[in-house]
Amino acid sequence: MSDFTEVGNSELDAFVTACFEKSGVSKEDSRITADVLIESDRRGIASHGVARLRRYIEGLRNGVMVPNAVHEVVKETPTTLLISGNGGLGQPVSYKTMKLVIEKAAKHNVAVAAVRNSNHYGIAGYYSMMALKENLLGISMTNTSPLVVPTFGRNALLGTNPISLAAPSGREQPFVLDMATSTTPQGKLEEYNRRGKTIPEGWATDAQGLTSTDPALVLKNLKTRAGGGLLPLGGASEESGGHKGYGLAMIVEILTGVLSAGAFGPDVGRSPNAPANVCHFFAAINVAAFIPLDQFAAQLDGLIRTVRDSAKAPGQDRIYIHGEKEFTAAGRQKERVGLLNKVVEDIRDVGATLGVKAGF
Amino acid sequence: MSDFTEVGNSELDAFVTACFEKSGVSKEDSRITADVLIESDRRGIASHGVARLRRYIEGLRNGVMVPNAVHEVVKETPTTLLISGNGGLGQPVSYKTMKLVIEKAAKHNVAVAAVRNSNHYGIAGYYSMMALKENLLGISMTNTSPLVVPTFGRNALLGTNPISLAAPSGREQPFVLDMATSTTPQGKLEEYNRRGKTIPEGWATDAQGLTSTDPALVLKNLKTRAGGGLLPLGGASEESGGHKGYGLAMIVEILTGVLSAGAFGPDVGRSPNAPANVCHFFAAINVAAFIPLDQFAAQLDGLIRTVRDSAKAPGQDRIYIHGEKEFTAAGRQKERVGLLNKVVEDIRDVGATLGVKAGF
């Protein structure tokens, strides 16, 4: 028997949407949140998909997320936006903010938004990719609860702070980078832990700040803020470039929490029963303000082909372009998405507690 | 006897400026270029300082850089600029473009520029830091000749593609990240090579695409484009996050060479006797369009202190903030800058061939 169940996208969408609605979220916001979660599963990023449904529903129940929060424009100029999510789900406020950023960039060629008092927004790439339809470059970043230790530090003070940039292509798939600025995201440790595997050196440290290969220990320490955590991209030393990943994490804290006057560093997600005050940053740039879109797309295609079709290192038969694996998965899972059996069981159970029946 | 000579900043400035003027560069552009180079030495980044004077002067002689090039605004909107350097030195066009970006951002709150047909522009942080005086966030990126291999690839196809972001602080020094997106810049290999040391695993590959610890070999292969090169931040594997550094290098190629319709990937610096067509990207964001500057500065100070003053990993006694080491060096070298004796000899020799006498 396979570990996976194939579930129809529309049945899954109706179910997840209903779970949010039953939790007090508006129909529109429920739909947006469901789509962001399921798009993540479609793109093969199961760690950010419906497997998190329970956490969101619990968050709505215990006060980390305010179900009926309405986002608010705190400050606006023709090219900038400061938005408060007022403690609501991260997905709706992020979706709506990126929509506004795209409108502004279509008119003024570049626009930037900072969002405060939000929550976990799912995959960063969902929002950067929204810009592609309008032929814009899209950028999306978020801070997260503190999970990453600064270089030479003992405690996790910075988020995994993903950065995403999406760029419109021609015949090739768009370029979509979506990366945590830590060597590995927390979800990877959870995966290794479930499988009972040790993690490679250079991923994480223990409570004393020394390299650890025990994912259960690291995850427990992170949860209790006992010390140690994930290492930044580049690892533990300056020799291996760890200060660069740490610097990228700082940039994200600055553009999200500092610029929005929200929470940053260890102040994100301080309480298990209060809004996490996660902060985001979005931007869009109009390609046509520089060169004709066709030319841009043809050139990006050229760069993609040059890299992808170049000679491989010994033992390798493929060079991947960023977003390629995800577009392949999404193409395969247009109608039905593969979920781990235990995820299907878990979300059915979440539905049952809410009185929502799964149509799968 | 020390390996270093202390040279007065103003004597060094007069000398370097005169070398550029004698090479056919205008007085203004010579001054700008000298200041960018010397500022690099002051900040302790000797690899990008006057040690490169010979390369620039030779570039001006052999056609890689056009001495009297005048930069040209190809396309302009209130918030965007597309500029051509027309083959001139990278520093003057970058300085002038960032000035314009800052003006635009002061008026419209955000502005973005792409520059094509330029050359090596020195330290990325010089330009991002220009925004600090105007209380803006500054961003600067450049592509470079191909030095970096994509993950699983054999050939160097991407530049070391530095990214810099500068953010205004209050009582603390500003936050200034300025990082190559490779694990290590080429200059580090040159340094190890001069000292006859092997380089750590994870920095570079040989012509076949296998890890190499021989800096001389890697540098020779890069020069002749024989295969191999520097590894992206995160190293050779996806496990260690190498695809992330490779993705960041792609972002820089896209925002510089692709967006400007200049050169990107292996087309940068193809010929040793023609303009290198290096491309840059600059941006500025007005903090005050979001929150009062004082509040931003106080919050950034708070983030800096929280990180810097946090518990250290075993064996470490300091956590560095990005830019901190460089501000310390610059504070120490306000009047006189320490140069390696052989750099002093070399630039004196360059001066002699141009009929410029060093006042040090």
C-alpha cells in the first residue's frame, strides 16, 4: 500500500475552505488561505501545505490568529504601503497586499509594501509569482519565529526568513527562487525526525551552541527556546560563509519587522496564545519600464538555457533552475494532489472536530 | 620590518586621481573612482582597493574600459532608470546613478535603476551606503565575469554577484551587508595562493567539476575558462544549500544584465580587449514613507544590540554585525591607510609609467 492518497484539488479546496469558515474566517479569506496551502502541496512543498491545517485551526482557536481580523492600511503613498494584518491569518493579508503592490507597480513601475501584525503566510513564492501574470518581477519575504542562530551565537534569534523572487520568462518556465536563509528549513528537521534519521553537520546546533545531528533535540530546544537552533545558509563558520546567511536573515528582519514597526527577532511569536506578529515585505518592478517584456523574457530564457544545458559535474546528470522542480510537480498535480496518508487522516480529523466532512 | 606602509589618505587620493586623469579619464570621474578604491582600503577590504589600480589602468589602455565614456540615460520614469555606462569605468556611472536613484526615492519613496555596459565597480557597499546620508535604505548589486559554477554544473557561468543593503541606524553603526553570493570571493583565493596555502573544501572545483583545494589551479582555470570555479554560498550540494547561493547569483544576473539588456552569465567580460559589459542594479527605499525615521533607527539599534549582546557559542567571544568590522577599520584609517608594501611598490610603478609621482 502506498504512503500517499491522491485527493481531488476541488474536493480538497472545498474542505479546507470550509474548515476555515467554520473557525470564523470570512468566505473570501478562507478561500485565499486554502488556495495558498493547496498550491504549496501542488508544487511539492508538503511542509507548507495542508499538513499545517491543524496548526492554523488551533491558532485561530487559541488567539495566535484572529479569525475575523480585517487588514488595515496604516500608511500609503503612490509607491508604498504599510499594512497591519491586525492579528489575522497571514495568507489573506499577504494576498491582498501583493494585489495592491502589483496595481501600484503597474502604474508607477515599482512599489513596495511592509506588513506587520500578521501570521505565518505559507510559501513565499505564492506572492512573488502573483506578479508574473502582470509581467512584473515579484518579491516576497517574511520573518518567522526565531529559529536561526547568528554566526558565533548560541541562541536562535532570527527567523528562517525566506526570500522569493519571481521573474517572467518566455518559452521556459518562470524563474522562481523561494529559499529560507537558513541552510535548511525547520520542516526538513521534522522530516528527518519522523524518519528517525540524524541530520548532517552544519544544519543545526544544540542548546550549548555546538553542532548537533539530533533533529528531535534541536526541535525541542527551538520550541522551548532553550538555546541552539538552525544554522544560517553557509553553516557555522565565516570560512564557510555562515555570516552571509546570517546577514540575509538580518535583511529580512529589517525589511519586514523593523520597517513595519512590527515584531522582529525574538519578539516574533513570543506567546503561544497571542498574535505572533509575523511581518512581511512585498515588492514588484515593472520590466517594461526598462526594456520591452519580450526582450526580457527572451534573455531570461537564454540565461536559463545556458545554465541548464551546460556541462555537468561528475556524477550529475541535471542542473535545475529555481522553480523547475515545483512547476513539474504542479503540472502533474493539476487535478489531483498526492498527500501523505497520515496527513489525510489528520486533516479529516481536524474537519471532524469542526463538523466539516471531507469529500475525499 | 612591517609588511605594511601607512599612507596619508589625501596623498593617496591625489596620486590615484592623477593616474586616472593621465589615462584620459575626466577629473570628476577620476576623483570618484579614486574615492571608491581608497574607501575600500579604509574599510579593510584590500582586495577591492588600490591594489587593483594596475588592472584599471591597463583596462583603460587595452579597451576593456573607455576612458572618456559618458554615461547615458536610456530610459527614465519618475521611479526607474535604465543607464548605459557606454563602456566606461564602473565607479563613476555607479556613483552618478545611485545619486539619481536617491533623488528619485527622496521624491517618490522608492526608485530602482539598472545599468549596462559598465565595468568592475569596486565594493558594492559604497553605493548602498550613499543612501544612508539621505535616511534611505540603499541596495546595490553587480554581476561580474563568470566565476561561479551552478549547483551540479562543471563550468563557471555566473558572477560572484555581490549583494549589498545598507540601513540607517541610531546610536549603533549602520547595518551594511556586502556579500558575494559565492562561498568566498575570488580575492580570497588569490590571498591563499600568495601565501602558498591550500583552500578549504567547499570553496571551489577543478576543471572536471570536482572539489579542489589548489587555489593556483582554480585561478588559472577561471582565467582561461577551462572549467570549474568558485562554489556558490552553501557549497557543492543541495544538502548544504548550494542551490540557494546559486539562486542568489541568478537573481543578481536577472536584476543586472537581463533587466538592463546588457551582458549576463558567460557573456560578461568575454574579451580581454573589449568592454566587459558588467551590469549593476541600484535601489533606494524611503524609510519615512513607512514609519518615522527615529523609530526605524531605534528599532534597528534594538535588533543590533539583541543579536550582538546575546550568548556566544562555545569558544566565541563576539558576534559581529554586518559592517561592524569595516566601520572599525575606517575609523582607525581616517587619516592614514595601511597598504601592503608590495601594493605601494606596485602602484608607484604604475604611476611611474604614467609620469605621476607618488607623494608618499
